[in-house]
Amino acid sequence: MKWLGKIVGAALGLATGLGPVGAAIGLVIGHAYDEKMESGDDEPADAADAATVREAFFRNAFRVMGYVAKADGRVSEREIAAAREIFRQFRLDDVQTRRAIEYFTAGKSQDFDLEAALAELRAVGGRRHDILRVFLEVQIRAALLGNDMQGATRVLLGRIAQRLGVSTLEFAHLEALLRLQGYGAGRPGGGHGGPGAGAPAADQRESLEEAYEALEVSPTATDAEVKRAYRRQMSQNHPDKLVSRGLPESMLEVAKQKTQAIQKAYERIRAARGMR
């Protein structure tokens, strides 16, 4: 039934009153619909089963973390402590912790192939974009704890995001959400500013801006649009959904904390707007 979209599209195009031009536009749109249906893009296309995704995710999460920690040429004590904190947050058991340390060490080695690791993630992930976003979030989380994602670290993470198909805007959303959770010493530009009478108000404004950023909605959005954005974010980041699609269960805490941060952002906006 690869012709159904074309017929419906052409008919709707004619109904616009634009005559042959409208029919042509509708035909093009209908053709795109038919191609999408034929390729099955409306269904999750999984290049690998969830177990395979989990293994690739776990292995590469810590290898890439080690690589990013060495972005400026050396791994500082603070960055090592950040990695240990991530292990703690993920509640890894003894076996998982040993594996994570081995992978982190491998990522720091001169012969680690970052491009190959990211290519494997894309290959096994298929169109699981949500899982790739969580992977990047794990890297941002460690980088914020390590050096507040400064200098070469930020540049490298931007490159990793690009390779994983995560846009600059999505990258900013993830960072804002993590900063709302208390990660990092300051804002992307560095610090909260010096003390003074105006500092608390400035921090509140920045915090509200980050809340909008976290929900991926503009400060000019209507209350209804804010509510829709909140519901969409909660649905996309539901822990059970992410685990079913390949997120390692040891990293379930990441998803839980993320939904809590989304809730916090929404409550902050509601309070500022006086929404019910």
C-alpha cells in the first residue's frame, strides 16, 4: 500500500484550493509518508537486542569517560575522584566496579580508538536516540564533576555529541538539567559571580532560565505548552522505558535522577508563573 499516502496527499492538496500546485505539494508529502511507512520508521528499529546494547553501553561509557578525563593531556586527582563518584552513584557491585575501572583505564591509553567506540554505540543502538542521549549525559555528568566541563573537555564532548547525533541544543538541555541537579562548580561561562546584594537575584534568574532549558521550552511559551513539554520529557525519560531499550540496570539511578530534575524544573517554573 505504498500508494495510499500519495493518493490522500494529492486529494488534500486539491482541497486547499491551490489546484495542480496544491496537488503536487500533497503528492510530495504523501510520497514521503509512504516511504516512511515502507521503511518501518514509525516503529522502533533496533539494530541489536537490549542485552547487546547494555553491554556496549556499559563498556564504552567508562572507556569514553577515561578518554574524556584525559582531554587536556592528564587525568587529575579530581577527575579520578569524579569517576569513583560515578561508580558510587551507579551502585556498581564489586565485579562491575572492577570492570568499570578496567574500561576507564583502557580509555586513558594512547591506543584507545574513540571513533570506533562511538561507531559501535551507533551500530548497536539503531534509532534508540534516547539511549544515546543518556550515554552523553553520563559523560557530561563525569566531566562536570571532574573539571566543570572546561576547555578541551567541553570541545571533546561537543564532538562526541555530534558523532552520536545529539544536537547542540540537546547538548545544552542536558547540561542545564545536570546543573539543576547540582553538578558543576558554576555556569558554562564559569562561576556564579561575586558576592553582593544582586547575586541571589541573579542566581534565581539563571536558575529559572536553566529550568526552561531543561524542559526544552521557551520562557515565552504558554502555560499549556510548558505542561506539554513537561509531560513529554517525563515520558521520554521514564526509567522503565530506558531500561527496556538497553540502558544497563546498574545505571537506572541516572534515569531516576533525571526525572527528578525534570520534576524540579517544572515546579520551579510553576512557582514563578503561579501555575496551578
